[in-house]
Amino acid sequence: MAYGLADSAMAHAMLSTCEPDQNSSTLECKMQYLSAMTKGVMECEAWVVKRGRSIAFLEAKVTCENKLIATSTATFTVLQPRG
């Protein structure tokens, strides 16, 4: 669940930097699990570290009840419109 949450949060952060006719896709994503989650609500914060014309690097942190349970890094691609 933490992986999907982090990937989704990073995708939304990435899309916030795209033009309306652009899209984005995950190229690679790495997850570092730091603690087990037993109960509670997971939250995720994600941000763009560096964005180029066609590739971007992002990071995210996943918390549960204000406890850091995982971090993630990912590379995304910017998809240009066809035609």
C-alpha cells in the first residue's frame, strides 16, 4: 500500500509541472521501508527535486500517525503530445 501511495503522490507532483497537453509516466521507483505500519492512516508528501525537458527526479515520504514509515525516489518521463 505504501508503494502505491508514494507512486501516486509523486505522479500528481509531476503532473503539476506539466503543460495541459503533456502527460507523465513512472520510469523507475525505489522504496525504502523504515518501519512497519500496524494501524492508522497513511499520508504521503511528494515533491519534484529536479525536472528537465523530458525526465524528472522526485522524492516522497510516507507517514502513519506522524511516524515516518517509508521514503521513495523515482524517475518520471514527460510524455509529449503526438502530432
